[in-house]
Amino acid sequence: MLLLLSAAAARQSVNDMKTWEMMMKLNPYLTFNGNARTAFEFYAKVLRGKIAMMLTNGETPMRDQCSPGGLDRIAHTRLVIGDQVLMASDSPEGMNCDTQGMMVSLVVDTPTEAERIYKELGDGGKVTMPMAETFWAQRFGMFTDKFGIPWMVNCEKPM
């Protein structure tokens, strides 16, 4: 009887984990210094995604609390790339938010796609690690783009 209860508890634990995994998504949220619109229009083009939402401070119920110079800043934007989401906003006017302690990691299927994205997203930015083959990847490279966002582009080797 104890064995049956343990097996049932284990099955429930696995089911709970599957439910939890289905309920949770991890979506990077980036902060810009007044250029979120330009950055996300660029990302949508390079990553072949779709901007599903872009809302300025002037379009929110909080518009009366914004300075006139902050009304055109982005309060929230959402870029959909396949089944993935990248979100962002502009920092409040006069308050810069430097990106620290994170990188956006892109994993692609082909070396050709890795090279294309690395070249296009990195244009005008600063290379951290040139695109190259590594022991784990057919292609891997790192850079900070022209908007100050650090990226990794990875095309893994078959396992």
C-alpha cells in the first residue's frame, strides 16, 4: 500500500511540474533610454517578428502624471517572434537605466541564420566575441547592439 501511495504521489508531482511548466514563460524585459520604439522596430525587422503592442506614456491613464517630454516615451511594447516574446519600455525621462548583469540569448537552427542575425543585430554595436565555431556550437558570438543591449547568438552543434 505504501508503494502505491508513493507512486501516486510521484505521478501527481510529475503532473504538477508539467502544469507549472505550461503556466510559466520567461520573457526578457528590456529598458531603454528613450529609444525603445526605434530599437523594437529594428529588432522586429532583423528577427522577423511582429510588434504585437506598443503603447506610449501619452496613451496611458497615467499621461497626466508625465512631463510633456515623456509623453512619447514607450510605456510598454511587446515583440512576438514565433512562440517567444521580448518586451520593453523606456525608462522615465531623466532616469537612465543601464543594462547590467544580463544578455539576451538567441538560439538558431543554422549557421547561416546565426551569421545573418549576428551581422544585422550587431551593426553599429560593439563586438564582445566574434562569431566563430566553439566546442559546443557551430557558430557563437556576442556583442552589445547600438542600443546598449548585450546579445549572444548561438547555433548549437548536434548532440
